[in-house]
Amino acid sequence: MFEKEGLKLQTLIVVAHPNIADSPTQQFLKASLPDADVIWHDLSSEGQFDRQRELHLLAQADRIIFQFPFYWYSAPFILKKWQDEVFGGEQGQYQFLAGKQLALVVSLGQSLARYQSGGSEHYAMSELLRPYQAFADKLGWHYRAPLLISHFAYSTEVEKQALLIRYQQFLTMDDPTNFAAQGDWLVAQLEKMATAHPTQAANVSLVSEQLTTQLEQYRDLIWQVSQIKQGEKD
């Protein structure tokens, strides 16, 4: 199933889940999609993959997201099936796809603390997800750090709202870990909110102005620190 088909894409979300309709995590993420050029591509709705159609869809996207639950240290089988059917043959035939971003959105039913040194799973998530980084390297894609979602079923409403923001930033920003860029994103969202809700525009604009001032102060501080470090080197 292709949603918002026909738009010029920026982000393609390749969703691999055996039963999306019964997944609270996937339903929440689907409802949280930003109002931007994003396509939600549910692999489970496809029978036999149309290779040319899939490649055309990939070619339009700047940013490709593999989104899946973590089952037995990997993604559900349908993602591997999609990879095998779409990317069969010589590597050279996919050069037209080079330069894209690949990132993962992975949901886990266990605590992330288990996936670290000394944890019960013995391996970090960065190690267990390494095959996807190798896949990206093979295609000439830029691999980004994943968004890991742990214990969604036990999340509070505040935690869910925080996840909504993180997810939207992850889908639409080149570097969602950059603090200043996160602030710019929030300012942009506040400006949209002020336009959409004129009766609240004054209050929203005030918050936006305060945040903008704080971002300017933050950037100025970063510049000052860089100058101090440069002086120490000189």
C-alpha cells in the first residue's frame, strides 16, 4: 500500500511487521507521521513485490527508513524477502540509488539496558544491527544511527508525546541528534501552529521568540568555546 503516492518524496518508510493492525507501536507511529513528503510503505500488504515499482519508489526518496520490531535479533522475514527480490543481481546496476540515507526505527519488547556491555543479551544494538550498515555501505548509502523504541506498551502519555517529536524529527531532519537543529525544528513547528490556530498565535509566538533567543545564545556559546579551543591550539 502506498500512501500519498505521486508526491515528490523525501522520506520512504519501509515497514516490515507481520500484523501492523494489531501493533500499538506501529499504529502510534503511523498516526504520528509528519505533515511532509513521507510515504508509509507497508510490505505486508504486498504479495509478490514488483521489482521495478520498488526501485522507482526508492529512486524518488532521499531518506529511506527500515522500520520493524526486533524478533530474534533481526527484522521479520518479509524485510529480507523484499531485499532479496528488489536487490538481486550485480551491485553495479544500483548505482543510480547511491548517496541516499538509510536509517532504522526498531521497536523492542525488552529494556535497552539488556543490549549493552554487561547486559543479559551480551551484545549492543549497534552490533546486532550491523548487517544493515553493511547493506547501506554496499549500495553507497549513508547509514544513520537508529531510533530505538523500548517498552512502548508501558510508556506514559508524556513519554509518548516525546516519542512523537523524536520520530517526526528522525523522519524529516538530516541530523536529528543536533541540538540546535532540533531547536530550529521546534521553532518551525510553533510557527505552523500559530498560523493554524490564530486565536493562540500570540502565546505561541511568544514561546517561539523565547526559544529563538535561547538558540542564538546557545550558538554564540558554541562559537566562543570553539574560539577558546582554537586559541589553545595556537
